[in-house]
Amino acid sequence: MKLILLNKPFDVMCQFSAHPDRPTLAAYLPIPNIYPAGRLDADSEGLVLLTDNGKLQNLISHPEHKLPKTYLVQVEGIPDKAALDRLSQPLNLGDFVTQPCKVMRIQEPEWLWERNPPIRQRANIPTSWLAMVLSEGKNRQVRRMTAAVGFPTLRLVRTSIAGYALENFPLMPGDWVEVDPAHLLK
């Protein structure tokens, strides 16, 4: 049973099949018969877990297991306490209501790599960083949440899934490592 941690670069599709416009995981992982356990949008970066085991893939990605996922989110503007409170509580996004989550304002992590291409900059609008820990991960959920409270996401980096963290495995975008899946199987 394999478990691979990959730091997915910006603008890469979280799939192995060819895409007409963008690179895919196949450009970074020469390992046959592994599949992502969950996804990240092409415009998001960071940790993706991949495995060759269907049971492990289900454990990681199925919402009923509620594995925590941490995201670093650069937003346009500086959210106040009211915005942070709204983000942390169930938030109606129209087609679903989010689960409660943990949200806090943070300083930009010193260990974070530069994004290529850089985010857009506006001279008169500051940006700030949030750390968000969710136990669900619906399509574009974090981006939709920050937009719903008036602070659009400029950069989104997933840094941990269920205890596997880029802080402990300092992978640069496109790098990967095979790890022991034992702590997920307990």
C-alpha cells in the first residue's frame, strides 16, 4: 500500500489523464496506479495525498470520516472579528451550508514559497492571511466562503491533511515523498 504526499503546483490539474490546456499530476509523479484522495482546484496549491489503495483513498477523501484539512488563505482586505466569526460558523453558500470550522488571522508563513505567477497586487487594497481548518472540502468551498463574507481569496494553499503537513515534509511545488500510511489506519 502506497501513500504519497505531493505539493501540487499552481495551475496543475489534480488528475492523471491529459488535459487540453494545463499540466496534470502525470508530469510530476512517475508512479503507476496511484490516484488522488481528494482534489485541489488548478488555481490552488499545496498538499495532495495519493494512494494505490481504494480503502485508504476512501478513508482520506470521504466526507463521513471528517479528516481535518488546513488551508492558508491570502485574501483581499483585512477581515475583522465579525467576518472571522461568520467564516467559522455554518455559512449558507446557496447550494449547501458549511460545517463549523476553525479560522484565525495569521502572518504570512516565512517558509511559504513564492507563487508563479504571483497574485495580483492592488496598491490601495491590503491583503492578509488566514489559517482555516475544515473537516469537509466541497468544490471551491474556501474560495466561496471568503467571498461570501466580502474577502475574496487571492491565494489558497492546503498545508495539511489529517496530520500530514508540509511543515513536517518541506516539499517544494512539484516535489513528492512516499510516507507510511500507518497513522491513518489506526
